[in-house]
Amino acid sequence: MRRRTLLMALPLTAVLASCGVASRAGKGSSTSSGTSNGGFEVTDIVGRKVTFSAQPKRIVLSESRHVYSLAFLNKTNPIDKVVAWGEDLQKAAPDFYEKILSVAPKAAELPKIGNIAKDGLPIETLVSHKPDVFIMTLDAYNSAKEKGYLEKLDGQKITYVVTDFRRDPVKNTVPSVTLMGAVFDKRKEAEAFVSFYKKQVDPIVAKVKSLTSKPTTFLWRGPGVNDPGSTYSTANLGAIVTATGGTNIADSLLSGEEGTLTLEKIIESNPKNIIATGGEWQKQKIKDTAQTSYVHLGYKADEASAKASLEQLKNQPGYDQIQAFTDRHVYGIYHQFYDAPYNFIAYLTFAKWQNPEAFSDVDPAKVWKDFHEQYMPWKAEGVFFTSI
């Protein structure tokens, strides 16, 4: 489902845990400071200072995809302290949901809450879960602000904080993980992840500054399950295309953060690279306008199925005219990296795909395997990025 383009830029303040981790963005500085009575204060993604008198014990997640962070913050019990959550993960990434169930079977019993944007979360429902804190995504916060839901939260004295991995991952990934670490009392684990993340991302960003060539890229958002030509410009993975040394063709063709490009515009732009997103989407409905299936990526994919699903994208009428298909510069990336701290893999793969000579030493497969070995509750398996 398309999300509404943000009309106003929100303050993107970094949040630091008491361990003193700095945001990679290097803009703004805030703290998660302790108080004399054992409480602490955090600053969330929209710049709100929030004080806790003690560590929260009952936490409600606006999206179950917040568990992407909890998987490495608490490997033995990712849902510890979670008393209710959204039901988005189950549909968007069923393969990841199954992995969570393998280490935390009780996740299947967690109460599900509705979506604020769809008026599906009555304040009474949220109150019934007695949360010490309600963690909202930036999208949920914007909807709550628009619909007057923030006043309801304040009226019920429900504490809330805001994270963001989707709208501006370049600036907000590190502070969002650090915020989650503070709220869940997993500060050391958050610091360890941030160190790992910066080790992968910072060298890419630094080298990009010296590149003289910025090849054009068409980021194809969820072919098969979205309209052909669906893409992102300055948001999520679109921002990472630019951050890793590419020129996102959507930046000059769309007025908002996301939209749909016509076949004619794509051919006219003649992108050197096509990066398509995919997932474990067997149960998702194929769009009536799409003449292809989805790109099969995730924990259950294998190289043969992943490459075959990427190859078939040229069957969308007219897309075989795009030079990138002729030149075999077509790549696939797991869609959920657009909304997860695992977006460091997008940095590595996008950099290598767009500027292979400059980043010949980058090894995304090894990094992904090592990350699982060190931080995740399960081993790396499946296919999360591929090419033809």
C-alpha cells in the first residue's frame, strides 16, 4: 500500500544511549541520560525528549516489524516485554516471522493491534494493554498527528516514542536502534550493533565522496505486487541508491518520495542499472497491471528460484527495451531492507552493483553470514540479494 508523501521535513534528532554511541549522520546530539532515581531520558526521532522513571516492562509496538531490531538486541527472547504489536510482519515478511516463532513461539500468542492510519486502533484498545510505552514508527506518528490521536495518547497519559527505519534510513537507522536499546534496556547490545553497522556503512559513504561517476539506477519497488514502474525517490532504499554512489532516476521524475514511472520515462532515462525488490510473497495478490510475478528472496529462497524470478521481470511488456536488461545489469534485493536496520546490506550491494570497480573488495555475502553468526538468533540461509 502506498504511503502518503510527507509534506514537511521533521526534525531528525539523533538519540544517544547512556553508553555514548553517536549517530552516523553526525547531526544534532542528544542523550539517553540516567537520573538519580534510576530513570532515564531519551530523545526520539522527531526531537521529543521523553523521561522514564524506570525501565519499561510493558511495551506495545505500532508495527511488529520493530522486531527486526529486537532479534539482535535480545537473541534469546526477542519479544521480551512486548505485550501487543501490529500485524504487518506476518504479511510483509512471513519468512522472518517464522524465524521469530522458532526462537520465541509465544510471539504467535501476542495480541495484535490495528493501524492508526486506518482508524483501526481505538484508544481503549491501547489502554487495555497497560503499556509503559508505545513505540511508534514515523509513519504511525504522522498519522496520529493528522488524526488527533496524539491528543488521545496524552489524555490517557500514555508515553510514546518514535522510531524510523523507513523514511530516512540514512539519518535515522542508528538513532532508532539506540533508542530501542534504551527503551528495552539493551544498551550494550545496541552499541555493539551500531559499531558493526558503522564499520560496514561508513567506508562506503566516505569512498562515494571521491567518485567522479554516479551511474543511473531505476529502483523497481516490488514488481509483481505493485504497479509496473513503482519506485522510490528520496525515501528508504531510494535514499540508499544515492548514498552509495548512484543517480536515482526517480529523483528528477517524481515530486514526492514515491510514485510510479511510465515505461516511456524509464526507457528515456536509460538507467544503467535496475534494482528490484522482492520477498516471500507467495500469498500476496499479483497486481492486475503486472505481467510478471514477484522476485523471490528471503530465508526460503534458493539461488535458482531467485535468479529465475529476477530474469522473468523482462516479460513486463516493453521492459525488454531497457538497456539494463540487455547489459545484464539487473539486481534483486530483499524488500524488507527498506524498513529495517539490516539496510547495511543495501549499502554494500548497491555500492558494489553501481560502482563495481570502486567497491571490488566489498563482500556482502560474507558480511551477511558473519552478521548472523555474531548477532542473530539463527544462522544465515536463503537468498537476500542476487543478480542476472
